[in-house]
Amino acid sequence: MHELTAREALPKHVPIIAEHDTWISVDPIVGCPANCSYCYLGPIGLKARLPQPRVSPGRAVEMLCEYLDETRSHMGGDIDSTPVCLGNYTDMLLTAANQDYLRAFATELAGADLSRPLVVVTKGRMPRPLALALDDLNIAVVIFCSQSFHRTTLELRTEKGPVLAPDQTFDAGAECRDIKNIAMVHFWRPVVRKSVPSADWAVRAVRRLKDSGYRCSVAIGLSVGAGIAQEELVQTGLLEGTAEARDELWDAEAWQDINSAAAAVGYPVYRSTSCAIALATGRAEALGVWDCRRGAAEQCLPCHCPRTQRDLCQSRTLQPEVAQEHLAWIADTLGSSMSGLEVLPGRRVRTGGRVRQSMISLTLHKYQIELLPESISAERAWLGRFGRESGNE
Ligand code: SF4
């Protein structure tokens, strides 16, 4: 398996449309006014920066439609409903200009009638007039409010700039709780032991999240991948010393406290963003996290997931057969032959050579097939969960 070097992990340019693990990322704006020590935008020079729009909201939606047409027009009624996530290289709520952009983009998206949820990940607060304007568009919007809780326990600030403090994150949830088309999700990242000081603290935090109107949380560990500046993590106390590059350092004890609190309070804390989107939109989880061959033992079964949601997910099963036409599409797109594809249990397909990250995500979204290439050609600063034989069970 080819390991990424730091140089390879840095994207040379940020694509405007890109397929990520959970969503289709639309990035018409680059630059984030926040400055977080664990952020993948640091090494590519995009944090603590004024956001720079590159195309208009109308053009961004047009490019999205062109991309969907190019990648999915042949699928007919079988088309996937992968969400659209706006602004992964900025923060759409941290400046007034970005908020205006979000409103205009959502309006164009509603006009395009794509039936895909709109996701925004933010450390900012949704102003009430913007929330009401988005609600009027009648599209499903999922806001991931990122709050690490580092500020409650760590002496050094890991997040600088105009980001919300923990109390403000609780308020931000409460302000949108009555908005029908907006689901508020708390993004608990990165979870480190120091920021979850005790089991009692975890119960209090989870109860406040629930009482503030958050539908659920998603807990993610600390990334120490090749695209992360580890020196900053050491300086701020998040990391004891530099570590071998890998996607996620997961603190099992901190998770135990959080997950026990989730069960005690009756509030879902998930391990995958796709679970939160499933719960928020009333659909089955789309990537197969509920299947034992896709990581259910770690990502699904331990989570305190409502019975109705579990029933929804259980109604889906991974089709054991991989259709010949899907294999033909993979071979054609990779420029290889069908004989070079080895079909494994759990809708996994092993292939030789080097495959782009976006191709792995696209194949997963379109056909629920996980490609396992010999090596992955990096397009993002993080490797993601899919495409590696060691990535799941
Ligand atoms: S049943 Fe499992 S996969 Fe489905 S939403 Fe719940 S935790 Fe996620």
C-alpha cells in the first residue's frame, strides 16, 4: 500500500466540485477567517485568511449541475441522493459576505431542483433572518456546528478568530430549533481526552446539546495525516509529540465517556457524518456503515441510534451481486479491463494501479461499491475511510 507523503497530500489547487466520502463538496470560496491548530487548511495556506470567492453562486450551481450530468445522467431513476456540502475550504457563516453567498447559492440550488440535502460545516452562528430565508426555500439543510470543547479544559487556545465559544454553540442550536427545514448537528471534533475531563462532564455536555435542539453529534478523532501541521498540535497540547501520519487518533476512553453519556441522556452521538445526515433527513445511511464489512462494529453498533433509524438502515442491505454494467463502467473510467477487477464480498472491488480519491467516492456514491486500489492518488489533505483494505474491518 502506498503511503502518502506530506507533499502528495497537499492539493495543488482546490477543485470547485469534488466528490468526498460523505458528500459532493462545492468550493467556490477559498480562505477561512478562523485559525484552528488542527485544520487541514493550515499547510495549504488557507486559514486565517479573508475568504476569496472564485465563481458566483449561480455559476457554482451551474457547475454542480454539469458535474452531475457528466457523472450520473445515464443512471435514470437509480440516481443517488448524495448531499451537497458548501464551503469546505472556508466557513460559510463566519463573514457577512459568506452568509450572503450561502443564501444566494441555496436559492439557486432550490431552483435547480436537485433533491439533494445542502450541508454546511461551520464554527459560526446562523443569523435568524438567514435561517428563515433558507427555511422558505423548502430544501433540506443540515448545519454541522463544529465545537471541540477544547476551550473548557485546555489552557492554550486551539481555535482562534471569530469562532463560537461552547456557550454560544448551545445558543446557536437553540436559535434554529424551531426551523422546519434546518437540522442542527453538533460536530464534536477533534475529540481528545483532555477535552473530555470526566464521565460526569460528558453527561452535562451531552444533555445541554440535546436541550439546545441539536439532533445528534458526530464525534471525530484528531487527524495527524500528512496534510496536518503536527508542530501546531504539539504546541497547543493536543499532541504529546509528533506521531506517525495517519487519518485519526481515536481516544477510546474519551469515546467511552461520551457514548455512555449519549445512552444516559438519550441523544445520538455518531462516528460517521453520513449517520447524522441520515437521521436529519429521515433516510437510511447511504454508505453502508451498518454493514459489518463497512465498519459496523466500530461505526454503527456502539452508537446510541434511535430504534426508528436503525430499522430504516436495516431495511437496506448491500446487494451481494455486482452488476456487470457497473464493473464495465469502473473498467472504462479507470481505463483498464474487466479482467483486472476482482470482486470481493461486501461490494468491494480490488483493482491494480493508482486510483484518485474522487473516483473511490464517486463509485461508492453511485453504486455502493468500494474500490480497493493498489494505491490512492491523493486529492485532499485527508485520506478518508474508504479505498483501503485496512480502512474498515
Ligand atoms: S443504524 Fe448504524 S448506520 Fe444507521 S444511522 Fe444508526 S448508527 Fe448509522
